[in-house]
Amino acid sequence: MSSIASASSAGTDTISGYAHAILEVARAEGAVERVEDELYQFARTLEANSELRERLSDESLLVAGRIEVISELLGGKAHPQTVSAVSYVVQAGRGRVLLEIADETARLAAEARKRVVAEVRSAVALDDAQQSKIAAALTQSSGKDVELKVTVDPKVVGGLVIKMGDTVIDGSVARRLSELRARLTGG
């Protein structure tokens, strides 16, 4: 934890600075992949739960209360460094950018492995074979080694939504239904 504190107090008070500090400490503990994956998944939970997101970023609440929420959610389930990283970000008053810090952490970790992150949202869990096919197709089309971050998102309804960098491929049933609705209503 002191490495994160020293890194942020050295003027790296940015999303990238926090992500670099989190990875530096996780690397020292030999837990980069686990920490960045748990942080990413926690961020997806925050993304889907506005009440939780508000609670962790509400600076009118005592820091101890916000840290208690983190401990209840992650304690005993996540790597101690994941819990420390989330706690530090919240204590530092950066709860509102925790999603961005988690995404940047995943991007930097993948970049260190000479890969790019492809965020895949699906209405149902994808098995290993499905994930391998998607990764292979994205690798072939982009010419870059791809690392998938899969999130189950019921709003997708069916199909997939894939985001890789600035490119979004929306093959979801929800999008197709929205397009059909627009055509039928003339809008």
C-alpha cells in the first residue's frame, strides 16, 4: 500500500498514474493478472449498480463506511492487493473514476503482455471454446493479439457487444430491435 501512496504523492494524480501504481504493487506481489482481472470485474459490478457506485464515491459519507463496503464485497474473495487498491482509490477521493482506473489498469497490463483488450458483453456466460473463437476472430481482423474481458450483461438480450479501443461492434439483439423499432415508427 505504501508504494501506491508514494506513487500518487509523487504527482501521478491521474487515472494512468493510479493504474501504473496499482500494477507496480501487484507486480511486486506476483499477482498482476489476478489483481487487474478482479479490479476489472469489480468495476463492471460498479458500472451495473448505480447505488453502489454512488456510495463509494459519495464524499459526504465517512471514508471508514466506504472502506467497510469494499471489505464486505471483496474481503476474503479477492486478492488482498485488489482490496487495497480499491480502498486506496476510494480513500483518495477518486471513487468517481474507479471504472476508468480499472479499465486503464487492464489496458496497461495487456499492453505489457503485448496484447490489446477487447471488452465483450454477452447476455450469457461464454464458455472457453466460444471465447477462443472470438479472440481468434478479433486477432485475425485486427492483426493484434487480443485479450478478452468478458462481462455478462442482461441488457444485451442476445448476441454480443465488443469494444476494442475506439471500435465498437454491436451485434446485440437489443440493437437490432431498436433499429427495427426506429424503422417501423419512421424515426
